[in-house]
Amino acid sequence: MSTIHSTAIVDKDASLGKNVEVGPFSIIEKNVQIDDDTKIGSNVLIKNFTHIGKSCDIFNGAVIGEIPMDLKFEGEDSKIVIGDNTTIREFCTLHRGTKDRGVTKIGSNCLLMSYAHVAHDVVIGDNVIISISVNIAGHAEIDDYAIIGGCTPIHQFCKIGKYAFIGGGRVILQDVPPYILATGEPLKYAGINSVGLRRKNFNSDIIKTIKRAYSLIYQSKLNLSQAVEEIEQNFNLTGEVSEILDFIKRSDRGLI
């Protein structure tokens, strides 16, 4: 049975699972689905066409599913979908999609810290950490296990690869490939995320292979096309190497 505070407003057409908690002065509109064991804090606004998974924790003042801040938005049907076990801290703002993708997606086991903004049509994978006051513009993509440092703006359509770690207060204007550290102004490759990879139980041979691949991409005299060709011809195309090559092929804004 769900627990709804007497001052909360929950539309009769909203669907709440088992053991959902809704705090004081929160508003849940129609066409909202909230799955079992999710907790909604006080003064939270959950708009139409929002689906929140199981065991999520939504903190004070968050706004989820608001219409996009996109002048091309014409009121079309779109939605936002949030996976299971994701935490959304105070005053985050998460907007639903436009006709481009039709949906904004945030995966499972993510942490979005206070004041983070996720714009329309953004896709965030699983186990991603978005630090305080990160602003993610429309259509950006952030892959699994990436970590974005605080106060970082992410340009629209940028892609960030798996297990990438971006330092705080940096401007992301181009695509950040998987498994690397990125810092500096302008944002630059700063080695691979070896500490993060070890923490996630990547073995030493895989870490060395990733490092060799990026040495060709970033630290050799080869241009990017030549580096990719060298990797394709001379590396064992393991899952991690294939992930790097696939990311490069789908990069639209160029690599940092």
C-alpha cells in the first residue's frame, strides 16, 4: 500500500505501485507511472508522461517530466523514462523528449546530484554519476558507468563513452571516448581511467590494451583514421577495443 501525505496532490489517473511514498506538497499529474518502493520527497513535481522505475529515491524540489525548453517543441506526445534504483537529489530538473527521439531516458542505478539538469531527448545509461550542477543539453548521450564532475556543461548532441571520467568545471563541446580521463581547458585526453577500471575489476591485461589503443589515438604521429586502421589490423578486437572503435565511428562532433 502506498503512503501519500495529506498535502500531496496525486491525479486519479496516475499509477503508483506498492509501497510508494509521496511526501508533503508534492504533485503527481496524470499519465504518470511510479513503480514499487519508490520514495518521493517533499515539493516534488512529476509531470505527465513520466515513468519512474522501482526503488528510486526522489529528493526535495525535483521536477521530472517538464516540457522541453526547445522552441521546436509543438506539444507532441513524448515521455521520460527512469530506470530502477536511481537517486535524484534536490532540485534536479529532468525534461521529457521531443519528436526527435520522443523520449528522455535515464538508466538504472544512477545518481544525479543536486541541481543537475537533463534536457530533452538525452539518453543516460546505467550506473552513471552526474555531479552537482551538471547541465546536460538536448540529445546528448552518456554511456554506462561514466562519471561527470560538478558544474560541467555538456553541449547538445555530445556523446560520452563508458567508464569515462570528466573533471569538474570543464566544458564538454566534443565527444569523450570510453575508458578515459578528461580534464583541462579546452577539455583534453588525460590518460585512461585506470583507477576506475581497476575498481570495476578490469584485469591488468585489458587495461594495458586500452592504454595501448589510446596511445595510438592520442600520443602517436598518426591521424585518427590511421590510428583506427592500425588498431583494427594489429589488435585483438576484444569487447573493450571494439567499444572504442564503435564509439569513434558513431561520433558526430569529433573527439576531444
